[in-house]
Amino acid sequence: MAVLQKLPQRRRLVLLCLVLAALWEAGVGQMRYSVPEEIDKGSFVGNIAKDLGLEPRELAERGVRIVSRGRTQLFALNPRGGSLVTAGRIDREELCSQSTQCLVNFNILLEDKLNIYSVEVEITDINDNAPRFGVEELELKISETTTPGFRIPLKSAHDADVGENTLQKYELNSNDHFSLDVRSGADGNKYPELVLERALDREEEAVHHLVLMALDAGDPVRSGTSRIRVMVLDANDNAPVFTQPEYRVSVPENVPVGTRILVVTATDADEGYNAQVAYFQEKTPGESSEVFELKSTSGEITITKSLDYEDAKFHEIDIEAQDGPGLLTRTKVIVTVLDVNDNAPEFYMTSATSSISEDSPPGTIIALFNVHDRDSGKNAFLTCSLPENLPFKLERSVDNYHRLVTTRALDREQFSSYNITVTAKDGGNPSLSTDAHVLLQVADINDNPPMFPHTSYSAYIPENNPRGASIISVTAHDPDSDDNAHVTYSLTEYTLQGTPLSSYISINSDTGVLYALSSFDYERFRDLQLWVTARDSGTPQLSSNVFLRLFVLDQNDNIPEILYPTLPTDGSTGVELAPRSAEPGYLVTKVVAEDKDSGQNAWLSYRLLKASEPGLFAIGLHTGEVRTQRALLDRDALKQSLVVAVQDHGQPPLSATVTLTVAIADSIPDVLADLGSLEIPHDSDASGLTLYLVVAVAAVSCIFLAFVTVLLALRVRRWYTSRLLQVSRGRLANVPASQFVGVDGVQAFLQTYSHEVSLTADSRKSHLIFPQPNYADTLISQESCEKSDFLSVPQTLLEVEEETFPQVNSLHNILVSYY
């Protein structure tokens, strides 16, 4: 420091920084603290944040935590203050027993970079234990012949504390015969001895009561007492003597319970009862008294509880030999426990991830773990390994820490998870091993587009299908998972004959089922070509297309269409010519038809449904050719009418008919001449005919009214006559009923001559209909004539009616034959 003061100010600062840097480098990775035992939970131990060079708030952000192997956590981190505090009450004696220095080691882990720092905390002792004697009351027997200066070893006290707080001295209460002497053993322990200062006289005082006090040097001073009762006996002046001042024996930790490990022997120079030696194991607060058993008569030491090298590497047994009168001596037996490979390696998983993205680069850390073996030497030498053919490896770190890292990129579609077995094996014989399993899920990324199982699809649908009919289902598979594998379907939009495709077909976006939105017509279009797109829901979205061709199947929904002969637009009927000189098989005409359907639905056949002259004409079944079957005769009508049916072969079959008019003539002028001879003259002649018809109808009406008048007159006359002849009813009883006709007969007569006349001013033809007579005679009896006031006419009048109007019947027949 004096040298630094002599240097210039700037050089002193530089040198001071170098010294501090050197001190910092020496302490990196190792932090040491000290804390007394028995302090309250949460007590301050050290400023971890400062020693790590971090701010207190960074402890939580960087995931700083304590890592320790398999023991109760004694310390905790205070995230607010960045300090190390106690996690509970710490008992140094329970933790380190009689060790002079009690050190607790653990590690501090920084999660973000997986850095490990070693921490060492010394637990200092406080005076929390008072010295304690193995027995609270001790009885001694001393012969009265014992000379002053005789020493009697006493039971020593035990103090669990160390240093100043452990046992420091003994004190004996004031008396006239005894004093206390304390000797220090080779192990540093203090052993009290009772020294006879003045000869005893049993007759004067047979029993002496003493109090032995053990004191430590702690603050405050603690003490323990033992009452000593000294009985004065006669003539036993020799104590037992062990053959060895200290016994040592080594025992493997797997030695069976009940095994004898040692025999201690003590001899007494006295004789008789004074030479009878008994052995006792001194009770101490440790566990040695519970592990071993000492036979008092033989001095044999046997094991009563299994040894464990990992719990205690050696045991100390204090043995006392006492003769009959009570003189004793002590010795120490040190049992060294030898390690055997009885502990398998242990895993402590410090940090592990359960999921990793499949696009993680090689070298990604999967887990950080520590491997520990409680054995020692080569039994604790550990090697870790992984199965072959896995994309992982182990990287060794400090203090038996290992990192599990990836060696190459992962593919979830090949392996979606890994059950990684890490094997730790020690170097013992036989070797022991432990397996740890790390279950790792490979998280999916959207690296696979949906794929269709076929490169293209074909589907068929009949025409006239109902709307909403299912056509086909296309399905794509995406090897990814979750949203990346959720496939939706859509159609590539385009127009078909000027109409969007979406007007004809739709697709279920979830199932891939195509539906018809309209009824298809085979005659409009026979197939559709479209693209189906499958798109996943990942980010970014991936998609693929497949070609689909939809064929429309024909249905028999169109009747045959007759192309020839066509109906004239002016309403007239087309005429085909057949010369009278035509031979059988002469081709008169040909019926031409087509069907918009296809296949069997468009196969047409022809047949003759009706003909004016059956057997005169025939039609080809498949050609539609109309030919003569025989030679034409003079008696054959000039005008022949044929009804031809055209039928397809669909199910059910559909048909159409056409009427052919065949004129039998050698030429068209002949046809016109023949038809003209049958025509009524045009113009003035047609007008005259109309006039004649009107006059005829008026005449018939007048005749009819006159006839009705005559009938009524006759009926009145008949009624009048019947009134006059009422008295002479018997004379008229023989008159037959057929001579009378009632009103029903008149009504029938009126109905018979109802007529219909249709005249048009601008037409060449007029229409006149005379129904055929339909006479209904109703005969009534004489009683009916008496009760009803009806007209009756004789049957002869009805007969006269037919003779009266022969011209009318003749005119009716002429008009009917003309039209």
C-alpha cells in the first residue's frame, strides 16, 4: 500500500484495476458465503445478483435458480433483492456432525444460457448444545485400602458443538477426599478422572456423593452435570486392562446383519469376584450404538443394522471393561466401512424441453441433466451413452453435467416423437446402470402441401339430375398435423358458355364432395373440365391442384324431331306425288328425322300408323322411305293420307308422328285439274251459294214454324173433343195408346230439326250442319191424358213429316259429301 501511495495518481488507478480484475477472475465460477446455524428462515446469506454481475430484476428474467443433488434445499433466492437467503432452520450438528468445518455446496443455474456457478456456504456453529453425560448418575465402588493418588476414570460428557462452543472443562463439587483431573487424549477429547486425595475410611463414611459438571466456552456458557455416588469397599485395587489401547477393523458395507466383526479383551490382576470383567458399550448421541451390539460377557461385537458407506464411512465405538467391584477402563474401536458398488447412478434432470420444432438447426439443446453415483472411487466413475441411429448426441460439461443436443434437422412426418433413452453406467464390478427417458415431441411446421392420391379424376352424372345431387368426392392428404393438415377444397373459377362454373357445380370445402347446382343437359354440353384446389390452413398456406373431368350421361328426354316433310308455314298440307304408273316398290318420299339424344336413345325406327288405303304404301323400318306395295288402280282415291310414327329406342321410348298427303297423279297440273273439278266456283259462284244456303235455312225455319202451329191447333182440337166426349168414355176405351203423342214427342221433333249454320263473309266456303233425325215417340195412357194438359199428335203426322221435306235431306247429303 505504501508503494501504491508513492506512485502517481493515474498509475495507481491502473494498477488497482488490474488487481481487482485478477481477483475477479480468481473468483469466477466459485462464490463463498458464511452463515451461522439456527437463524430464521429468509435470513440474508449473500448478494447473488451482485456477485453474478446482474441486477436483481435480471434474476427472474434470465431464469436464475438453485440446483442441488438429492438433498433438502437449505437456501433460496430472493428475486426482489437478488440475495441468497435461508430456506429454513439449519442445524449444523445434524448436517455435519462433529466436523470442524461445515460446508454446503450447490450450483446456481442461469437458464437462458445454461451457465453453472458453484456456491459454497460455510455453516458456522453457535452454542446451542449443552454438554451431556451418557449417564445422569454414576456409581463407583472404591476399596478403603486404596491409597491417595488413585485415579478413577469417569464418564466423559459429549457436546455436539465445535470449537469454543464444545466441551472445554470439567468441575467437581468441593469435598474432602476427591479431586478432579482432566486429561486430553490423542483425538483431542478431554477425559475426566477422579483422584483420591485422602484415604478413605468406610467406617467413617461409606458413601460419598459428588457432582461432576461439564462446561463449554460458548456465549452464554452451557453446562451438564452427572451425579457420582462413591461406595467404599474393601481390597479391590486393580482395574481391568484391555489388550490394545485402540482397536481398528475394516468391514464391507454389504456385510450381513449378525456378523461378528471383532472381540475385545480386558484382564484384571485381581482374583475372584474382583477379577470378573464385564464389557459395556458407552452410549453416545451418534448412531454407532444402534448399529453394533457388544456382548457383556465375551466382548464380541456384532452388526445389528446394515452398514451404508454413503451414510457413514467409519464408526467409533467406546467400550468400557468393569470388574466385579466396579473398577473400569475404556478403549475405542474404530470400524472402517469399505465401499461396494451397491448404488446405481442417479439422474437429476436440470432442464428439459418436451417439444422442438422440426426446423430447429443442429446443435439445439434438448435437455441439461446431472448424473451422480453415491459410491466412491471407480464405482462412481460414470459414462453416459445414447442408442445408435438417433439424431442426438451428449456433450459433457462440468460437475458431471451433460447436454443432450440434436445432430441434424428433424422431420416430423418421419418421426413425430422420440423416446430418448440415456444410459448412465458406473465403473464398478459388476457394473450398475440407470436409464433416463426423455420424451420429445417434434412440433410440426407447414412444409408439406396437400396431395391427391390420383393425378386426375373422372366422374359421371346423368342429365336431368336433381339439383344438389352428389357427383364425386375428392380427398387430399396432408402429412402435417393440426391446422397444417386441415385441408379445404375449392374450385378454380372460369366461365362455361358464358356462365360462371359456380352456377353449375359447388364443392364442400371441408369434405371435398362436389354437388350439382343445376340440372345438366346432355344436348347442351357433354362434359366439363375443371380444377379442384386443396389448400391447407398453415402459415404460409400450401396447395395443390387436380384435374377433374365430368361426363354428362345421356337420358332419353328428347322426342324425335321430324326434319322432312316439314309443315308449310301458311297452314296448308304438303303433297307428295305418286304417278299412277308407279310399280310396286316405287319410292314416293322419305321421312327424315333426328333425335338430339345419343346412343340407343337416338336410334330411330319408322312405322305406318294409319293409311287411307291399307296395303297401298309401306315405310322402311330404319330408312323412313315410303314406297308403294302394289300397282295403283283407277279406283284408288286421288288423295291418300298416311300417318307415320317415328320412335326412338330409349327407356321409355319416345315418338313423334307426321301426316303425309300423297296425290296420285302423273304431274302437278293433273293434280290441280282433278282438284279443280271438285272445287266450288270462286268469287260470284261462292257468293251465290251462300245466298242459296241462307234462303234454304229460312224456308226450312218457316216450314217448321207452320208445322208447330198445325200441331198446336190439332192439340187444342183434340182437347176440346175429349171434353165433349168425356161422358162417353167407354167408347174411347178401345182406342190404342199409340194414336196419341205427348209433349215429349213434340220436344223430340224440335230437337230433331235443330241446326247450325256458320257463315263467313270473307271465306270461300260456308259451313252448314244438319243433324240426322232422331225421333223419340212418347206414348201416354188415357189416364195421363186426363191428368195432364199436353198436346198429342197422331203417329201419322210424323210419317207425313218425312215425306214433306225430302229436299232438305237431299241438300244435307250433298253438302256433307262435298266437304
